[in-house]
Amino acid sequence: MKTGITDPEGENIRKTLTLLGYSVSSVSVGKVYRIGFEGKKEDVEQMATKLLANPIIHDFAIRDYDAR
């Protein structure tokens, strides 16, 4: 999540963990997409900006994963 954007789910988890006795200063909740794809990195970036992430409020990173 970009700076300044609230993460209500993460904040609720942080509060609950604190109530359970854990010393937690922050929690953020995110999504991971693993897509099998053979093509250009630019195409994957377009997938992310057009469908998978809202670039106004989300940061995203594209990484190569071993497709096992």
C-alpha cells in the first residue's frame, strides 16, 4: 500500500495481535499473484496496471519465480 493510504484490515490485525499480548508495531495486508507467462516484462506490467493493481493506491513489484 502506498504511503498515506489506510489499511483497515492490517490495522485490525495489529490491534488484535496487541490484545493477544504480542508487541506488534505495524501490519500490512497485501496480495500476491503468481502468473505463468511467457512474454515480455512490459506485458506483465500492463496486466498489473490494467487489472491486478490500482496504481493510484497500490505499489506493485514484478518478480521471476521458479514455476515448479
